[in-house]
Amino acid sequence: MTTKEQDLAAFIGRHRELLAKERAAEIERSSLLLSNCGPKLLEQKGLALNGLGVAAISIGLGGKTLVELERPTAYHTSPVFPPHTIRPGDLARIEENVSAGGSSKKTAKAKKATAEGKSAHTAEGVVYKVSDTRIVIAVDASDSNSDDLDLPERCRVVKLANSVTYDRMEKTLDQLERTVIPTSATGATDGDSPKPDLTRLTETLLGIAKLSPSLRTQDLVFFDDSLNQSQKEAVKFALESPEIACIHGPPGKSNDTLRTGKTHTLIEIIRQLTSVTSNNAKAQRVLVCGASNLSVDNILERLLALPTPDKGEPVKVTRIGHPARVMANEGILESTLDVKAGRSDQAALARDVKDELQVALDTLSGKGKSAKGRSPRGLERKKLWEDVRALRKEYRQREGGVVKSVLAESQIVLATCHSAGGRQLRNHKFDVVIIDEATQALEAVCWTPILKANKLILAGDPKQLPPTILSLDKSRKEKEKGTKPKDFTAKNRDTKVSKKSPDRNSRAIEAKLVGADGVNNSDSDSDSESNSADDDTQTTAGGGSLQLVAQSEPEPQTTPKDKKPQRQEKTGLRPPRTLETTMFERLEKMYGPGIKRMLTVQYRMHEQIAAFPSKVMYSSKLSAHPSVASHLLRDLPNTAASSEEDEKEILGTPVVFFDTAGCEYFERLEGDGDEGSRCNENEATVVKNWVEQLIQAGVTPGQIAVITPYQAQVTLLTSLLRPLFGAHLEVGTVDGMQGREKEAIVISLVRSNEKREVGFLKEKRRLNVAMTRARRHLCVVGDSSTVQHGGSYLKKWLAWLEANADVRYAELQ
């Protein structure tokens, strides 16, 4: 094996190792939680729904059995589910209902199955749909223990750790290894899987080959004249890059306009690629992916809103994914593969088979009658299940032909990175793959769509939250306890690692047990002062390149027309230290700032709200568009203060800081051990009082969001605010607000103690997300005497607030 092959093997092997640790950490967390909680507590934590009954059994796309469950009126006073965290795409198990004492009445069949080591009355599947009163689980018969789906009269649904995402990422790594490393070098003997083609894109992504010289675009005509100069530069750069282009899109979308910065730029790129122009001789086929369903649906929504071309037909677009997991928008639902496949000419035969299959299932579930006029039993039931298996096989074959036909006609296909690896896109090739939210996706999951294309465009913001990494939390806790994690090399011992708040782990349990796309948004940026945004020396998130690189944030490329920006070539493919290192960040380290373009105009924030993030996180390159630069709450049509003083104090101030220093509003630890979280009751009261003043001045609850880094504070604030202002007032963690915005944002920092400990407030990317969610008004509530001791970044932020915000004394009246 050559040195280059050894580097490639080490890179891929390290990803496998880190993914194995992450899978183990997730399984360990969910297993511990499920085993340590009684059924009632599990339901209170939102991880189970108890006392359910089967309402219906039907057939869905792929021949899967759809089990619909509800709360029977015989056992519940209300059919509405209690609050829970089970969402479409989650892996779940249907099992026999367990009483509060932890026991359940077992039938003779169940006892026999248990004795034989099998699970009776149990089925695992993916959550297909969820409403207030019903939940649908898609069960694949090939995955169940028995073709005879014999569910109990009373059952429950339990949320499980999802291994499908990890299986798909490992399969992708196997495919990548076969592509770049000779079989003789790896010793692999997988004769069933053909070796994929080694593309120029794969070679440049792994440093096997250098980037090709930029192409030349002549007299580029933009479809959208409203693009600003930095957006036009990014579009031109993406079109001229033969293999890789990265677009750095800082926060700044607006609900009032389609000029959403990064997304708006991607739409223009897609239109240029899929249209025949003087610079594009042939319309290209594009695969658009994202780290989340929301990011994919946002792009699809804007594609569907484009005007129909004067000549020819609209571009054919297909969205891959469960209809229940996409936006509840008629146009988007109409573009899903399920709906389009159901309306094709070839679908009629498949529907006939499906109808036969449904009749057989109804008979088996007791809704229909057999030829003998009663529910089938014994040999008759066995024969019916044999018929179901044969019909299901035929249905899959017919349906597969329909799906293949629909996708073959689609010029633009949209899917999450994870679902791009599904059977629907097997053997499909694309000219270009675009990945939105690339800085929130694991590199391994990005490779899934990349291996289907010849060119890659990444879009994201590395200054905001990276993926949640559970195993990294565990590693850091071991270090806090004096146990040196194996991942830490001598070269990185001088890089400080923060003492993380235990709250992040409790949040991870409840929020990441996890959906099919396997990606949730969180941050574990190094909180050492050497990694503060105001310092010149920066590190890759998570120390991805195993080295410190002394360079300031690269400036956006605004070179003269007659001079092409040169891409700085850097050599060396190095294994990642953690899964937090995204492909976007790794490529920037490998090839330098010339591989990306930054969008410099934001359409969200008042210029004063954007001032600190722009200076510290974006090298003072982020400017506010004139349409939003001076907008305030008083400009909203629904606001009206009772006096001129209130209008100025409440509606006319973009940034307010309630400083609790000296008030002794000390934080309190909720829970114990690793699962503890922090709250601050007096600070919550300050937040409540300010929200009341905003609403009295006419700001609607739906225009306000209260966010905080700690789950215990979320719970406390919810108990204070929801009874007064209803569910329209959003209360949540910083992580849940990434990619979203509100007219007014109130941030509760929580931390206030005599030891001056700030926990993960030091994570500058989390705070960057928090302070860039506001459009017209940002209110910060916190103890400056504690927070300013959290490192140079927090110290500069507090100094900026003191100098630029309306600072108020926070003592309760």
C-alpha cells in the first residue's frame, strides 16, 4: 500500500471509528433511559405513548404495512396524545402495553415466545405520520419477527435509537473505500458490489488530485436581477468551478421577501444549471440535498414559486421523502415521489395489486371476513399470509417500475443527504449535487449524494452550530474526571476543552433519539480563549485537521473582472479528530479561502443587532440591506405604545440588556449528576415582565421567541409564559432556533454564581445563533459580573452591550 493509499485508508478508517463510537453512545443513552424509566415516566419524558389500540392496518409505498394507532375511549378520557417527542422518521417499536407497576398481562402465546427468546406482539418500524390523536408506524414485513403481524389489544409505542442512519453512512464509507483504494490493498473480497467509478470530484475532495483551473463564463445573464453583488459573485464562482464550490451564507433571511441570502443564491445557481444558455450548452441534472427536511423543503418551495418559462415546460422536480415529513404545503406534497408515482399511467396496475393486498390485510386484522364468514384461523390464516407475501412482492416490483419512470423524467431531485442513499436513487447519476446546511451535516452523510455526481456545491455557515456529537460529550466528561480520552493526541494537549454543562446531554437524550435523517443541530465548539473569534489564531471545529492554522477569516472575493482569484492549494488529507469537523470546514483548510465565496448582505437584522456578530464572527463584512437596516418594532402595523416614553423604551430600542449584576439572582441546578440542568428563577421573572410589556405594546405572542441555552430554564419559562400568552409564544433552546427568526428575541443567559462559571455559554457559535435570530428587537437578560469571566469572546460581547445597548437595572419591582 502506497503512502497516499495509507492516508486514504486512515481517513476512512477514522470516520468508521468515530461513527462506531457515536452509534454506541446513542444506543447506550437510549438503552439506559428506557431501562431506568417506568412506563409512566417514559411517557412524561415524551419517549413513549401508552395505552394505545390498533385503529387500522393498510399498505404504503414500498409494500410496507402501515399500523395506525389511537387512544381508545375505553381507557382514556381524551383521545388527544400527551406531549411527546416522537416525530415522523423516528424509529419506534410497537409492543404490549406495560402497566404502571412494570408488568403486563401476557397471553400463552406471548409466554411461549418469550421462553423461546422471541418477541411476541412486537413490531419495529419508522414513524410515518403523527397527529394529535393518531400515530402511524410503517413496518417492513421483512424486518419483523413474523409475517403474521399479531399486535396486542392494548399496546404502546416506544421511541428507539435509530441505526438506519449509521448503517447507510457505513455503507457509503465502504463504497468510498472501494472507489479510491485498490482491492488488493484493502484485502476486501466483496465480489457482489461492483467498484464505483473514481470521479475527478472524489479525487479533489480527498486530495488525490488538485483542483482544475476555473472555467470562464462569458456575459452571464442572471435570471434574477435583484441579486446583490456578493450573491452574483457566488453564483458566477459556483458555475465556473469545475469540481467544488463552497458558499458561506451568514444569517440573514427574511419572512418578508424571497431574498433569503444563501437559499436565494442557490435557486439562481439551480436555474442556471438546468437552463440552456450561452454558458451552458446542455441542461444539467441536479440533486439538491440538505441536512434537514426543512432546508430541502425551503428550496423546493422557492423552486415551485418560479415563473413558468416563456418557451418550453417548467423544470420537472421531484421530492423524495415521506409525505408526512415534508411541509404541509399542497404544492410541495404534489411534488413528492409518492404523489407523482400514484398519478402516473403505470400506477393503475400497482393500485389493483395494492387493493388486493389491502383486502387480505383487512381480513387478517378482523375487519373483513374469510370465505367461511368468520375471521380466518389456523391453516386458513397461514394461507392468507402466504398470499400477502406474494402480493407484496408483486406490488414492490410494479411500484419499482413506476418510481423508476418518475425519477428518470425528473431534472431536479430533492432529498435529505440520508434519504439520497435510499433504494429509489440507486444507480441514478447527476451532473451536480448541491448540499444546503452543509455545516450542520456529518461528512460521512454528505458522501452519500456526492458519490452520485461529478460536481459539488456546498452551502452553509461554519460560524453557527455544527452537528450534535453525543460521543464527544462523553469524551469531554471523561477528561473532566481526569480520564484522558484516547482521541486526544499530544499535538492537541494545548488546546483547551470546555467544562460542558450537563444540560447538553439531557437535551440530547430527549431530542436525538433520533429521526431518519440522523442529524440534529448542536454545538461543541472549543471554548478556549485561543479559539475565540476575536483572536487571530483559529482552529477547525473539534480540531478537525489536527493542527492550528494561523489565519484570519478570509475576506469575500471581490476581484476586478480582468483578474481571476487564485485558489490557494494546500496539501494533506488528515483524519478528523471528531465528527464535528464538517466537509465544508475541511475543504477550506485543505484548499484555503479561495474555495469559497461569502454572501455579505443580510436581510433580517437591524444594523445594530447585526453589528457585534459582523465584527467578531464575520470580519466586519456583513452589512444590513437598507430595507432592514433601521426597522424597529414600532414600524410593525400591529404595535402602538400608550405613551411616547413607552414607544421609545419598548418599541424604539433595537438592543436592550437587563444586567442582573449585584442582584444575587443566582442560578440553581435542577436534577443531579450528568443529567442535571440549570435554571434561574429571578431571571425568568425579568424575562416574563419584559415579554408582558412587549405584548402590552401590541407585539403579538407569535412575533416573540424566548430562548435560553438550558433545558431547565426552558421548562421554567414555559410554566410562567404559556398560561399567560398561549402556545404562539415560542420558548425553546438556542439549538432549536437555528435557521429561524422572530421580530423580537429575548435571551436568558441563566448563569450567575460566585465562582464565575459560565459553562457552555463560552461556545461562541451557540451565542452567535442566539443573537442573530432577532429582526427588530433583541433583549438579553444576564449577570455581567459572571458572564464576562467566560473568556475573551464573552468579555468583548459584554463590553459591546455596555457601550451600544440600552442597559437597564434588572432588580424586580
